[in-house]
Amino acid sequence: MTDAPRPASDTATPAMVSQHPCPECGGHLEWNPQAQNLRCPYCGTTAPWSPGAAPDRPDAIAEQDLLEALRHPAGGRGWVAERYEVQCENCRAISVFDAQRTAQRCDFCGSPAIVAHEGGTEAITPQSILPFKVSDGQIRDRIRQWYGSRWFAPNLLKTAALTDTLHGIYLPYWTFDAHASAQWQAEAGHHYTTTESYRDSHGNPQTRQVQHTRWERAAGSVQHFFDDALVPGTVGVHTALLRRIEPFPTTTDLRPYSPEFVRGWTVERYQIDLGQAAKVNEGDMDAALRSLCIRQIPGDTWRNLSMQRQYRGRTFKHVLVPVWLVSYTYGAKVYQIVANGYTGTLAGERPYSGVKIALAVLAALLVLALVLIVGQDA
């Protein structure tokens, strides 16, 4: 397939793209996770990163009022002006590239079926970013170790050079803050035992301890502050894997968005929008509050819990977080291995070898048979 066409309207703006030219060759400096500085991809010159005038504002990483944003959705803040979008017709992920790059295949599923995507100016653009900290070399070593520890993986998987498909991607995330309060009522159960007399099968009198539960009404309240609760906005990376490599330290290590961080990297545009993410966040908070209420219930067990909760001061941020991704096809299924680009935490999916599992079961049955034979002889 030919390179995906670039919309003519998505041209680079010098004010944003040319903030940090290379002092040696004039190329655009890019963020390098191994050096933790800007590096020129053409001549290798390294330069310290310093934020531009706009990202350096004190309010550059500010919490946004959720209710206000839902009532009056905001458009872009200049981010898309220097980039263009393509959408995969297979997995539906939308990737955002800088003006100097083209795409041949989808970074998320490997499909060549990618087409230009319009409409990026309507998206809420990120104002902060968690830059890559763990290099691709470190992640390749960890993935090889992960492969080697998968006992029931097909041999072909262990010998394949799957790390060749490793991509560094910035994924869209939403973070939410809220002050929560809840009132709860439940029945608390307190166990106690009594001694019961009975006769065994031979008619002899016996005694036994019998457990009973005494139920009492209980009530209480919970106060909690949710700080930067995470909700992924991606459809390109499997959510279950992302949850296993969280958290991303968005409460402490975020930086104001600057184009140098994403130049040369793939960025996924969110498809879980703010309204959807807010509903997911509300469900997560409800579950967390319920657990906090359960911890307060006295006694040994409980039943009939009811909870009335209220959320105040809900705010959000739209951020980009770094992920290293390997996507490969085995049989008819696409598998993914992901690593947190800041902490290095890794999680993956893999196929299973039916032959290896069958041999393991057979070996276990043989061992069991030998144990039974030895036991009979003894």
C-alpha cells in the first residue's frame, strides 16, 4: 500500500515546530528517552530540554472543570495544526503523525489498511505529557526474558524476532479528580457458636459446635479524594493489558506539552471521548467507594448494603502517556505485548501450544500412575 495521503490543511506551523532547531545541522530536535534530553535524529547532537514560553506558564498543567467542559466542549489548542491523522480500517485506531512522517502499516495491529482521517480539529488536545524514560533497548531485553519464561508458548514464538516490531507510542489518557462523600447502611453479621448435642450413626451421644450469625443494623459515612484517577482513551491497545502496566505517575511527573516530546513518535488520538471517560470514571469511583464502605461495616460478615454518594469539584486533564508496543499475529489472532514507557512494567498476551499442554498433562498422569503403583506395592 502507498503512504497514506496527508490532508493539505494540516501544515506545520513554524512557531510550534521550530522551537528547538539542532545547533549543528538545523534539524528538529526530538526527545530521546535514553539520554533524557533532546537529540538530533540526523547528526546525533544532544541538547538540554527547556520549555518554550507557552508551555512554561504556571497554569500549563491545570485541572479543567469537568461539568463546564461537558456543557461547552472545547476544540483543539494548536496541537493538530502541525500533525496529520490516519485511521486503521482493521482495528479502528487513529494515529497522529508529525508532518515529516508517513505511515505504511498500523502500529497497533500491523494492518496495511490505513486511510487519511479528517476531523482532528474537533478533538480536545493534550496540555501535558509524560515523556518516555525507558529506552527501546531496555524493553527489548525485558521482552526477550518474558518470551523465555513462557513455558507453554509455541517454539516458533520463542525463536521469532518479534521485538523487531517494537514501537514507541504516546497513548491518550484522561485523569480525573473528585471529592467524594458517601452514606451507607447495611446489616452487620456477628458470628457466635453454640454447643449442640446429637447421636452418631451408632446411637452414641455426641456434641458439636454450630456457628450462628446475629444480624444488627449498621450505618456510617466515607470521605475520600480521588486524585488523578486514570481512564484510557485508546482503542488501539487492549485495555486489560494497560491496566496491568499502570500506574503512570501523572500526579508528580507530568510535563507541559511541547512538540519536541512527540516529534518522531506515533501518537494515538483518543476515541473514548471526555463524556464516555467521565462515565467510566464514575463507575470506577462508585466501586472504590463501595469497597471503602464495606471496610467500615463491623462484625464478621454483611448483607443488604446500600450507599448514597455525592461527587463535588470534579476536574480532568487530557494527557499523553508513553507505551512501548509489540503487536503480532499468530494463527488468526492478533496478540500484543505492552510496556510502560516510564516505569518499564511489562504485560503481554501469547498463544498456547496444544502439543506442549498435552505432553504436560500426559507426564502428570504418568507420575500419578507411578505414585499409585508404588503405594499399592507398599
